[in-house]
Amino acid sequence: MTDAERDAHAARLRGLLYLACPDATAQGIEDTARAIAISPDDFPHAAVPQAARLAANAEGQIPRQRLNLDDADLAGADLGHAYLHRVGLSRADLSRADLSNANLTSACLTDARLIGSNLMGAVLTQARLAGADLAEANLGGADLTEVNLSGAVLTNADLRHAVLVGARLKGANLIGAYLNGAVLSSAYLDGARLTGAILTDVSLTGANLVGAILTDVSLSGADLSGADLTNSFFVHTVWSVRTVWPVGVARQMRERSVPIGNGQWQVQGSGSNGAEVEVPPVPVS
């Protein structure tokens, strides 16, 4: 077994030991995993001595100040309601894992794989998920306040009624994402791709949408008051009479749109929100 394979084996063991020994210290888990990984081909005749440390959580000792599960293989793991505060899960594979209602406050999941995972109702306040892959993940009702999702992949992800106040989503891929009723006040979505996303009744007050792509997006009932739409692209974007635009943008969007029924309008032309297009002006009601 190569060193790289041994390290990968130890990473998987750390994940399993965390699940099996939730009260063990981070050092106990680390030492035990490495001891087992040293000779993975040998049949174990007895527990490794380091395993005794898994029960060495003396009274008054604070367990796992910063558990390191970087590169762990936890695909399909059941971690529902788990306490994973400040846990290191960089590059970990959590595809199809159940993390519903888990506490991942300040956890580090940079470049982690969470494809199709269930994070419904999870708490990820101030968690780091830059570059993470959350394609088709369920984040419905999750608390993502001030989370870092810069460059993350959230294609077709379910973020309905999620809280993303102050979240960093610079350059994130949100194509086809469901954000119905989500709160993105003061969020950073500069350069984000939202093509085909559903943003019905979403709050984007004070959000940064500079250079964002909102092609074929539904903004019916959305609140964009105070949002920065500089160089953002609105192509075939649908909005309604309940949509609140930033000051100075409402008339511009009306003039670029045509009614499509049921109190909805669709932006015509192609280009940024300031582009001039040849469409009949729509009177301001």
C-alpha cells in the first residue's frame, strides 16, 4: 500500500470512528485511525493500543475542539442531527449523505463533495464551503447565514426558504436552483450564474448582484430593494407586479418588458440591465 493509499484509508477510518465514538477526543480518533492504517493488510489479532484513547475523555475535558475529517469518505453516511461544530471536512466525500438538522456551524467543507446530500434544516452559520459541489443537494430551510459558498456548485439544488443573510456566493453556479422564499439579504452574488433559477418571493435586499447572470429566472414577488445590479444580465427574466426593484431600475425594467399575463412581465432583449433594446415601452402603472 502506498503512502497516499494509507492516508486515504486513515481518512475513511477517522470518519467511521467519529460515528462510532461520538464522545472520543480528536487526538484519540486520529491516533487510532493512523495505527490501524499502518498495517491494513494484516489480520488484527487484538485492538491497537491507541484504541484505549477513544474512551479517554476525562471529566471536564472538552472533546474534539477541531476534529479533522479532511478527505474522509462519508458518502451515504447517516449524520442526521449530528453535532459537527468546527469540524474539518475539506475535500471530504459526503455525496448522498444525510446531514438533515446537523449542526455544522463554522465547519470547514472547502472543496467537499455534497452531491445529492440532504442538508434540510441544517445549521451552517459561518461555515466554509468555497468550491464545494452541492449539485442537487437539499438545503431547504437550512441556516446558511454568512456562509462562504464562493465558487461553489449548486446546480439544481433545493434552497427553498433557506437563510443566506450575508452569504458569500461570488462566482457560484446556481443554475436551475430552487430559491423560493429564501432570504439573501446583503448576500454577495457578484458574478454568480443563476440561469433558470426560481427566485419567487426571495429577499435580495441590499444584495450584491454585480455581473450576475439572471437569464430565464423567475423573480415574481422578489424584493431587490437596495440591491446592486450593475452589469447584471436580465434576459427573459420574469417578474411580477409584486417584485420590488431598486430605486432607478423599476422604470427601466418596465420599459424593457412585455406583459405575459397573470400580473407578470418578461424582460426582452439581451445584455445587461442597462442595455437599450427595441421593444414597445410599457406604461408605468
